[in-house]
Amino acid sequence: MNMDWNQKPQRAPGIEMNEVTDGFVASRQDDARIHYLNPSAAFILEICDGATAASELPALLAAAFDLAAPPVEDVERCLAALMNEGLLVDLAPPTSRTP
């Protein structure tokens, strides 16, 4: 995935998260599928609020999980997977309007 790190990913509406042993289960009311997420993927999904830039996510994940270095490639793969599964809304930036 060639990602624009300036994007501000947002969790798709209607996602329910439930903690289970060793992770979380995410589901959407309009989709019969259930998604198992490890704790770091669940953390990323939770902080994708549409206001936080993707470039901030690796450092936030490193701080939350006490990692030695920000896992940039892992975050990029995770964002791609969450997008492919419909758990994140489109990462495209809003088009700018000129008056």
C-alpha cells in the first residue's frame, strides 16, 4: 500500500467492539462478518477518529504498548487490512473547495 501519511483515517460508523481473550471482536450491524483483532489492531481502530493523522499512529502505538520504536510498516499494513475489511472509512482527503 502506498499510503499518504497525512490522511486522517476514521473508524466506520456502527462498529461494535467487544473484548475477548487475547484481543477484541469487531462487528458491524450491517455486516454479518465478525473480525478478530489483536490488541494493537484494536488500539489503532479505536484511535482512528478522523482527526488524528496516520503519521501520528506509529508513535501513539509505540507509546501505548511500550515499544522501542514506532512500528511504521506494521501500522501501514494494519490500516490497509482495516480498510479492506470495511472497518475504516475512505482514507481519501476531503476535496478542497474554492469560493
